[in-house]
Amino acid sequence: MIRFENVTKIYDPNIVGLQDVNVHIGRGDFAFLVGHSGSGKSTFIRLLLKEFEPSRGSITVAGRNLQRMRRGALPHHRRNIGCVFQDFKLLPNRTVAENVAYALRVTGQPARAIRRKVPEILQLVGLGEKMSNLPDELSAGEQQRVSVARAFVNHPSLLVADEPTGNLDPDTSVGIMQLLYRINRTGTTVLMATHDREMVDKMRKRVIALEGGKVIRDEDKGLYR
Amino acid sequence: MRFRFFLGEALDSLTRNWVMSVAAIVTVLVSMFVLGIGAFVFFNLQNATSGVRNKLEIEVFIKNTASQDQVNQLGDQIKGMPEVKSMDFVSKDEALQRLRDSMKGHEDVLAALSGNPLPASFEIFLKDTNQTNLVASRFYNNQTVDNSPVADSADNPITLAGDLSDGATNMTVTAGGGAQFAKDMYFHIDNEVMRVTDNPNGDTMNIARAQAGTKAEAHSKGAEIYGEDGVKTGGNTTARVNAVANYTLIGGSGFVILLAVASVLLISNTIRLSIFARRREVEIMRLVGATNWFIRWPFVMEGVFTGLLGATAAVILVIIVQNSIIDVISSQLSFLGAEAVPTGWLLLSIIGGGILLGSVGSALALRRFLKI
Ligand SMILES: Nc1ncnc2c1ncn2[C@@H]1O[C@H](COP(=O)(O)OP(=O)(O)OP(=O)(O)O)[C@@H](O)[C@H]1O
Ligand SMILES: [Mg+2]
């Protein structure tokens, strides 16, 4: 599903984001990306989304090489990846339902499908009652669930989450974690960058540890350490 | 579906910074209103001048007492003038028939007429309307034409007392009775155009041939001088109306272009603010895989909508102004004919113009501020 081959990202002026990273994550896998602040987790995820290009190496997502991808194909690439962020990135003056519907509209789904899918997915994340609320009328945990619903509503084959529990208390974090776990069980590949030691240790999933932009450890059923 | 969504987004942004939107709409309104009124005035004037142009330039009425020979001679003379494009003879009967046609419903008034008091006439069309006065002057003082004798009293016609000798180009004549001539006035002596070059005192004056080199064979000693009341001209208005139409066109276009540029800049600035207000949304849209045009359309429609709103308001205003003010004016200046402009066509182009301004404005903003 994801293949990084000798990927190096150097930011101007000469700041190492990633260095010689070789990672392969299979279809349907669940993987944690761990490491201290500044170790390169977000850089990894942004490269996946093709927000910018690697300085060296090649990245393949769902069998498509990102460096050879035409500009016009970029939207389709992104629709195939659901993403969740630490700051939720919800649209502030739109209702919960509209926020989720956004991801569907972008793909040109007909109005009927949108009317059917939005309540369905919001029910799934337990927000059926809050459809017509604005984001700032929700708790942080609820906002993050909206953002997960938006990421998953298109049923992408890959879901990436950059510290989705970074702003949440432990109990709420568990709720989000469970949601991501359930999404993974439907066959969706999930990659989650996190600082959350407890969570990683409890889940016993694959752990890819970064340090100074390099992969220092990559083990199945790993611990945060 | 998409269209409705984009429209909703566009209206949302339009109302969200409504002060800017209103400013942009008002500039479109003003520029399209000026365009509309300018075009209305221009087309009406054009219409009017073409109407005047088609009307006759000179009408020469013939004395009831003139013989058929005299009439034929005058007709041949007119046909021989190089300035004349065409000529029609209107007989007394035709003149009466025309009067009847123009007074349908008031036949009782005509019934009171005994016989036919209307004179026959020649209607003359010229190649160049600037020559109206010159040609008309040839019929002044002509005895076949229904000119009254110039008189210092009711029954004392003025008579030329000088001698116009062979080959003379200049001479001094003395007019009997009271003098009625002014410097540069044209008149005729035996079919030759003469110009008053000097009129130092009442009854003695210098005259010259208006066209040098023509042969003067006439002796006009004792000739009676006739006025010019049997000749009517109508061409003078043409040139004046033409000039007004051209000024309207030039001044109006300049003004409209200026206003259009202002509208485009204001629309572009409004859209720029919208883009700025939504930069976060645009970033999120990109992350969830929106295509470039999916992001652009709402902004394009916002611009188009601004233009459309302004133009629609302008159309309403133009219609109101047309129906009130301009109708009143044109009913007083009846020569304008008050003919309807191609109104539907004009209003459609105002709408089209508004949409164009809106699209150009948003295109400008998108190119500069929404680099994708
Ligand atoms: N846009 C950028 N321009 C320049 N340097 C950057 C940029 N983004 C990240 N960096 C640098 O690259 C390195 C890796 O950053 P990255 O954001 O990937 O770390 P991270 O692991 O996500 O950290 P955190 O856990 O704090 O989010 C850091 O040293 C950071 O300062
Ligand atoms: Mg980060």
C-alpha cells in the first residue's frame, strides 16, 4: 500500500526532515509512526499526501509512483487517502453534516448519495444527534470524531492520522483509537503518527520509530519504548 | 447538484462581506446604466438623423400663376444643378391629396376650403446637405417660385435700378424703395446667383456673381426683386443632430470604459477578499481532494453574480428612465421621431456586459490570488 524507497527530505535551509527512509506497509495493515517531536512523523505523512516532493528517493502509494504522477491526478490521489489531524481541520462555519458532506461533494457524488451517507457515517462515530451543530459547539473529542467521519466517508483504501489524539484526554483518545481500529478492520490501511505511549503499548501493532529523520526501529506487535 | 452547491457557496461569500459586494454591485450598476442610457440616446439620435436625411432638403413652391413653360424651365434648371441628387414634382392635386391623408378624421376642416389653395412644388434632395443654403438661394427672387415681391410697403415692390452689363462680375445697383438686402445674402437675377458683397447704405449695394466665370447675359434693369418665402429648407438640423450623436458616442464610450475598468477592479478586489476569508477552507478542500475547478467555481460565480446583480439593477433603472424622462423629452423634440430603440437587444447586452465584467473580475482575482 505504501512504499518509501531511500526517501530523503531536506527542508530549506538544510534542515533534515527525513533521511534514507525505507518502509513498506501492506494493504490492510495498521501501523504506528512514533518518535520525539521533530523526528519527522509529519514530514512522512505530508510526503504521502504529496503536499511536497521528497529531495531524493521514491514513494509509491496504492501502486502509483507519486513522482511520476501528473498534476491533474493529485485530487484523485488525495480522495483515496482519508486524513485526520491533531487540529481537526474542520470548517468552522459549517455544520457537522456539511463538514462531512464536503468530502463527498468534492468527489462529485449526487445529492441523494450525500443525504444517505452522511447520517450513516455520523451514526457510526456516535454523532447522529449532533448533525446540525457547528464544530465549536462540540467537545474536542466529538470534533475529532467528525474529522474521522469525514476521512472515512469516501471509504478510502488508506487512512492517515497525524497525532489524532494529541489534543484529547486519555478516555477520549481511547474512543478515537477504537474508531480507527474498527476502520482498519474493514480492510482500510491505517497509519497513525502518535506520541501516546500507553496507546501504542496496549494495541501491540506494528511500530515504526523515527529519530532525526531516520527509521531507528520497525517491528510488528511492537512497543513505544 | 454541483451547480446548486457552488451557487450556495457563492451567495454565502457574497453576503459574508456584503459591504464590498454592494460596492462592487453599485459600480457595475453605474457603468451599465451609463452604457444603457448612452446607447439609448445614441441610437435615438442616429435614428433621428437618418429620418431627417431621408426628408427632403429643399422644397420650392410654384406660383399659381406660373405657366407650364415656366414650370418646365424651372424643372430643367433644377435637374441641371450638379449638387442635386434627385427631384420630385408635386402637383397641386397631389399636394391636396397629401393634406387630406395627413388630416384623416378632420375632413370637415378641408370641406371649408374652396377649390385648391395649395401650390405645386419641387422637392429637391441633395448629394451633400452642406450645400442646402447655396442651392436654396438660387430660388430666391425667382418669379416662377411662389416668392412674394420684396416691398417697403404693402404695394410698393422694390425694383433694381442698376445696370448689369455683359461680362461684369461686380456692379453697383440701386434698389428702388426701401433696401432689404444684407451683406452675403444670395439672390437671383435672371437665373444667375448673385451675392451682396457690400451694402454701404440702404438702397445702393455691390453685388457679385456667386460663381465666378459664369456668363452673365442678363440685363436686369428695372427687374423686380422677390423674396425667399417660396423656398423651404430642412437640412440644417441634420448636421447638428449628427454632431450630438457623435459626441454621445465618443464621450459615452470613454466614460463607460472608465467605469467598466473600475467595476472589474472592484469585483476582483471583492473576490480577493473572499479568497482570503476562505483560505483555510481552500487548504482543507485541497487536502480532501478537490479539483482546481471545484475550488474555483464558487469564486467565479460570485463574480458573475455580482455583475449580474449590478446589471439587473441597471436594466430596471434604464427602463424607468426611458419610460419617464426620455419619453417626455422626445415628445417635445418631435423631430427625433421618438422611435423605440431595439430595447430588448439593448437590455440583453447590458446583462451580458454585467456578466462579462464579473467574469473578468473574478478571473483576475483567481489568477493572482488563488495559485493552484
Ligand atoms: N515547512 C518546514 N520548513 C522547514 N523545516 C521544517 C518544516 N516542517 C518541518 N520542518 C523541520 O523538519 C523536522 C521534522 O519535522 P516534523 O514536523 O516532520 O516532525 P514531527 O515528528 O511531526 O514533530 P511533532 O511530533 O512535533 O509534530 C523538524 O526539525 C522541523 O523543524
Ligand atoms: Mg508533527
